[in-house]
Amino acid sequence: MKKLYAQIMKFGIVGVICFGIDYVIGLSVMKIIVKLGGDEVFKAASMAGSALGFTVSVVINYILSFKFVFERKDDLDRRKEFVAFIVLSVIGLGLNSLIIWFCVGPVYGNIAFLQRLLNYDLAYTGAKVIATAIVMVYNFISRKIFLEKKEEA
């Protein structure tokens, strides 16, 4: 149990680092697109920024995860490991994008109170935090099941 707790803590630290990278890239891209295209492209800009930030952070997450968090399977080719990591991450990206779309589209886009309360940056940030929390749980469980070396009994 102690080992699992330590692993979750390391996973959290790697996650915070990658979230920072993901967030800064995503927010920056969203702001640039909105500046160029106007308010009407906010939803699409949020999706584009989120996808780009997530993609860059996945590569960094792969490197850090196997350096500090997960023990590699000895019998798994590194290319297959990376492809499996990417496939699991793409599923996570789909979840991430769906949650962000839902938060900035149907929720933020249809609730006038939220629009008065939150500017685009805060709406995006809230959506990103919610999406990240959900996808983080998915990522840990899926990587533990499919990529980590199983302990000998």
C-alpha cells in the first residue's frame, strides 16, 4: 500500500508539471485564435488550444512517467509501449476534449449567469481543471493496468 501511495504521489507531481505545460500552451493558443477570429470562435479555439497543449504534454508525460512513476515491463518493446501509451492518451484526449466542449459549450454557452460571472479565460480554466481531474484518474488506472510491470507474487 505504501508503494502505491508513493506511486500516486509521483504520478501527481508528473501530472502537475504536464498540466502546467498543457495549460499554458492551451490557453495561449486559445487567446491567439480568439484575438484573430473574434468571440464567435471561442469554443473552437478552446478545443484547438486544448488539443495542442494535451499533445505536447503527453510526450513529456511519457518520458517522466517511465523515469519516475511506472516500472517498465521487461518483455514489452519500447515502440509498442510508446504506441500503447499514445493510444491510451488519445482516449484521454477524447475525454478531455469532450469535457471541455461540454463545459464551454452547453454549460457556459447557455447559462447567462456564468457568462456574466466568468470571462473566457476563467471559463476555459474551469473546464480544463474539471477535465484534467477526470482524465488524470483514467490515465493512472489505464497505465497501471496496461503498461506497468506486474509485481511477482
